[in-house]
Amino acid sequence: MNPVEHWQERFAGIEPGAPWLAARRQKALDAFVEAGIPSTRVEEWRYTNPARIAKTAWEPAPVGPELDRAALEQISYPVFACSVFVFVNGRYAPALSTPPALGGHLGVSSLAADPSDENLEGRLASVGEAATPFANLNTAFFEDGAHVRIATGKHIEEPLHLVFVNAPGDDPIAAHPRVLIEAEPGSQATVIEDHVSLGAGSSFTNAVTEIVVGENAEVEWIKVQREDPTALHVSEMRARVARDGRLTAHTLSFGTALTRNDGRVRLDGAGAACAMNGLFVAGGDQLVDNHTWVDHAEPHGTSSELYKGILDGRARGVFNGRVVVRPDAQKSDASQQNRNLLLSRDAEIATQPQLEIRADDVKCSHGSTVGQLDQDSLFYLRSRGVPLDEARDLLMRGFVSEITRGLSVEALAERIDDLVVERLGMARDIPEEAR
Amino acid sequence: MLEINGLRARAGGTDILQGLDLTMGPGEVHAVMGPNGSGKSTLANVLSGRPSVEVTGGSVLYKGKNLLDLSPEERACEGVFLAFQYPVEIPGVSNMYFMKSALNAVRKHRGESQLDAMDFLQLVREKMKLVEMDEALMNRSVNEGFSGGEKKRNEILQMAVLEPSLAILDETDSGLDIDALRIAAEGVNALRRPDRSVLVITHYQRLLDYIVPDYVHVLAGGRIVRSGGKDLALELEEKGYGWITDGASA
Ligand SMILES: Nc1ncnc2c1ncn2[C@@H]1O[C@H](COP(=O)(O)OP(=O)(O)OP(=O)(O)O)[C@@H](O)[C@H]1O
Ligand SMILES: [Mg+2]
């Protein structure tokens, strides 16, 4: 059966929810069917072949195993005491979750808990257009997810930790996690979106996150992708930032067989700002592809992007950064940097900036670098007694510190730092047949 | 302590050391002077094991062991320390964390217990007093944005923390003001013990007023062309190298 037909057939089996949602799902499926699976002749998919995903007959993820808190702590450390919201195989797991008790300041709810909620109508799937066919697939198939609302003027001190646990079984399974974050005017919050695996097995995560940053609101969104090294992972984040609002998006990817992240931010009001920071680490035969798109639609907007990658083995990285400055968006300031460290001769990175500047009074800069570990630095460390392996690790931690320093959650920053070293080690250890 | 015989080394396709002999006993201080480009730093690099310098001949015995067989980190663990002429800046790696890793690696090799962050902080604070270094520098990235003098003090601090038995100082005095020079020299003198030796590479007599050498050597054209007592340094200061190196360099 061809992949599109496969999904059409599975669509008949889903619970569509309220009429408005059912209609939206149908529309998304139709768009998916019409577009089909893109080929690598399409520029957007030149390096990442969607056929690698489409060739598997993915089944909807079954209800996951019972998980206790200790197991959760293991795979998604650090888990924060007060507000963790857990989904296993795409479904909300209330027993593991401690929704924040913050009265009306912060609302977190499972999308499935009340899908007929008229609050959601006109909001879900309303931020921008699907960037990839997979985002349409998510809209058609998502079973559950998180809806986060931060009330006007409220500052939420504790980070909110959303954990998406992927627990593969015997069949290849697909999960479609969905997140909607709405920060009302003047509010502020940090949301961690954490994708983890419980055990290995054939799995495909297809996540979509929509973020609405209200006037003068501030959202820090930290996406951590640390699933099993053999998993497939596609994600899309679409955000709209209103006047004087600010979005800081961190996309931290720790290497799966295939990872593709699309991040699209529209600076939709004067003085809106976004920082998009990314870290990607891959080894073995892994592929990590980051596509970003910043749309300066209004004047005085600021965007800064910094993506840093470490690639080992035969890993391949892609960074494609598109910046559009519309004719009205005068006094925009956009910067984009992609810096990469290649640890082996066979690792590769393809970097492509795409700047479309249609206003004249703007500041715009971009650059990319590719290098190896600095030999003089290595020798300096070794000359003090630090063993070669440890010296390498230290330099890698140094390389990523520019990213980890930017995380407001210190305990997470430390864990990320360790993960860099651990995951590169893991990727080296994947047996040939599992690749 | 150190016995160098007929040492030859090349880097970047050039032969630099061309049969160098030097012997240092325990507890001794030796100064090596010589014109720019004569091979002084190359000698220091060979002794500490820089991979980009290729040894093409000769031997180096350190405490009776073949030094050239050891990796840079093994040499450090065995007590060889090089204060770099140009210390390297390492963005993103904290100076504190780096020094703790270094000390713990050396302590492990010596069969001593590992120091935790608190123990290390206490130790490093003590040593910092000795070199009058600002504690803020410990929390910055290794040498990043340090002034020339701060970098050199950082080298001396590392030496004080690691307590090497063979300290090689490659122009540690360059770029230091008079006070800093005295402090650096005091750092070296505090380290001195009958079982520890110091090799001082310098262009200036004034450092040798503070760290008084037992022997002074002149390196030119990749060889030691003259050796003498501390008075040789005074003579060089007065007359330059011409009278020695004429005819001696290759
Ligand atoms: N990696 C290299 N590639 C090419 N030439 C090199 C390399 N390293 C050293 N040299 C050359 O070897 C010679 C000796 O260099 P070295 O740094 O040892 O001199 P030095 O005596 O320390 O000089 P200074 O007093 O200026 O510090 C110089 O001519 C230098 O240019
Ligand atoms: Mg030199």
C-alpha cells in the first residue's frame, strides 16, 4: 500500500472529537493527501528524505505502559517538583503529572480532556500554515497534547515541564504530540517540551507546537529531543509574537536516526523579538536537520539565531535559515549564526542561509563556520594532565556553553551539558544492524 | 632530573633543534637564553610533548624514564609543567573547572584522593594569594579576554596548584610589569625544593635577579652554543649574542 493510502485508512479509525475539530482534521488530511510525500527533489527536503519515514507502515501508538515517578525521573531528569505534565505515547498520564496549583494564573490542560472546548476553536491550528506535510498529519491524527495558558500580566516562576514519553512495542508506532501555548499580554513563562523514550524500538514522533506570544509577553520555550538514538523525530514549532513580545526558543536535539525540526516565527507587531537557539549533536549514521524561518512582518523587530552542531561518525547535519523582512518592517534587526564542530572526517554539515530582505532600513547579518576541535587547546589541556578523552569532552562542553548559558533553567542546562558527551558516546556504540 | 642528548626536532617542515645537549640535576635552576627564532620554545614544546613538533633524533631522559615515550598528559602527571609563552584561550571552559580537572588527573596518577569543588576552592584560594590573582578570573573561561599579564599569572597559578618537579617557564616574564614579575618569581621560588628543577627561558636578565640560576645556556641555531654561571646572563645583557653566535649558528 502506498504511504498516503496507509494514512487515509488509519484516519477512519480515529476519534475525531467535536465537529469543528473533525472538520479541521479532515482538512489537514486532505492537504496531506494532496501534497503527498515530498521527494528529495524539493529543495526543503534535499538532504532529508521523507521516504525514510514514509516507507514504514506506522501504527497509531497503543496505550503506553504504566510508568512510575522513579522511571520518569530516570529518563527525563531533571523533573521539576511542582509542574510536570506527562504524556505517554501521546496520551495524558494524570497519575504522573502534577498540574500546577496556581489558581487562574496558569492553565494547563490535556487537549483531549475537553476537545469540544470552545476555547480551543479558532485557536488550535491557527498559528501560521503547516510548514511540512507532517504537520498536517499531526493535525489529522493527534490524540492528545497540552494546552498552556498564562493569564494576563502573570509571571510564572517555575518552569512548566511537559514530558512526552515514547514507549515503543513490537509494531512500529507513531505518536503525534500537540502543544498550544498562549501567553496573554504582559505574562511570562518558561515551558520545557521534553521528548524521551522508554526503551528502544521502531518509533516515529511527529510533534507540532503552536505558540502565541501576546503583547509585551515573554515566553521561553525549551524543546529537548533525547529519544532513543534509533527513533525518527519530526517536529514543527510555529509562533506568532505580538507587539513588544518576546519569544526565546531553544531547540536541543540529541541525535536520532532522523530528526527534522522546522521552526517558524512571525514577528507580528512592532518591536517584537525572538531568539532562536539550537544545539544538535549526532554521531553514527544519524541525521539532524533544522529549518528555521523568521518572518519580520512589522517594524522594529529583532531576531537572533544561533545554531551550534557537533557531528561525529558519518552523521549529517543540515541548517537552513530563512529570514524574510517584509517591505513594512523597517528598522528590523536580524542576525543568524550557525557554527559546527566536525569530529570525524566523514561527518558533514550543509548550511544554507536564505535572506529575503524587502525593506531598505534594516540590519541583517549571517555567518557560518565549520571546524574541528582546536589542536592548541587540546594540547594546552593535556599539558596540564587532563587525559585526551576528557580534554575533548571539555572542549565540546565549552563549545556548547554558549547555548546552555542561555537556558534560564540551570539544572536543565547542566543536564544538557552532560547529554552532549553521553549521546556522542552512545551514537558510537549503536550496532551496525540497528542503524 | 633531565638529560637531553643530541636532540633534533622539526616542525612545519623545518629542522629547528639540531643536536641539543642539556643536563639538569635535581634542585637546579637553569636559564636558557638566545636570539628570537633560535628554538627555545621548540625545546619547551618537545619536552612537554606537543604533537605538532616531530622529534627526529636524540633522547630525553627524565627521572631515568624515556620522556619522549610519554603522552603530554602522562608527562604532566609525572611532574613536567610548561608555562606557555602564549597561553591558549579556551572559550566556554571555566578556569576553575579546568584546573580542578587537571589537579585531580595528576592526583589520581599519584594515587591521591580526588578533591571536590569545596576542597579545590580552598586550595586554589591559598595559591591565588601567592600570585595575587583576582578570584574573578577563576570563574571566567580559560584565559579568554585575560590581559597579557593575567594570562601569565594564570600560568604561574597552575604551576603552584600542580606542584611540578620540572617547571619550564617560556618567557613568563614577557608582558609583566615590575610588580607582576616579582610575584611570578616568588611563585617559582616558593616551589623550589631539592628534588624540583626549573628551566627558565627568558630574554632578560631582570627575571634572573629574582630567580637566580645555577647555570645559564645560550641556544642558537638549534644547539646550546655556550653554557656558564649566572654571570653569563649579565655578560649577554651587556654585549648581546653576536660574540657567541657568530660562526656558531648553522
Ligand atoms: N610549526 C612551525 N612551523 C614552521 N616553523 C616553525 C614552527 N614552529 C617553529 N618554527 C620556526 O622555528 C624557529 C624556532 O621557533 P621557536 O618558537 O622555538 O623560537 P624561540 O627561540 O622560542 O623564539 P622567541 O624568542 O621569539 O620566542 C622559528 O624560526 C620558527 O618560525
Ligand atoms: Mg619562544
